[in-house]
Amino acid sequence: MRTGEKAAVTAVYGTVRNLPGECFDAGVHATIARARCANSLTEDSCVQQAVHALRVVAEARIPKPVMKTYKALLREGLFG
């Protein structure tokens, strides 16, 4: 991600995380919460592995053209 994108995506998630959705179950939200609070190297490593596993699942489920379009819309909307 480019400079500022991580903070922007984190802010978007913070705004929408309590809205109903189909993709993020309690386990996904728990992993994201751990990632947001991680502060030790050991904890960071465990969280990074959990986040990576979630990314692999997402990449398998979401077609690349759909993800590219989403990222482009997000970048345009956030950074115009």
C-alpha cells in the first residue's frame, strides 16, 4: 500500500466494522482487532500469520478483476 493508504483503509474499517456483512465473521473481526492492538514482536508475528491466512482465503474467493476495481475505487475516493 502507498503512504497513507493503510491509515485510510484502517479508518474505513473502523467506520463500517459494525455494519452487517456477509464476509467478515467474528473470527475475522477478532483477527483484525488483534492486529490493531499488536505491540510485541512475538504478537506481531502471530498476527501477521493470521492476517496472511485471511488474505490467502480472500484472494481465492474474490476474482482479481473485482479486487482491482475495488482498490481503484477506494484509491480514487480516498486520494482523488
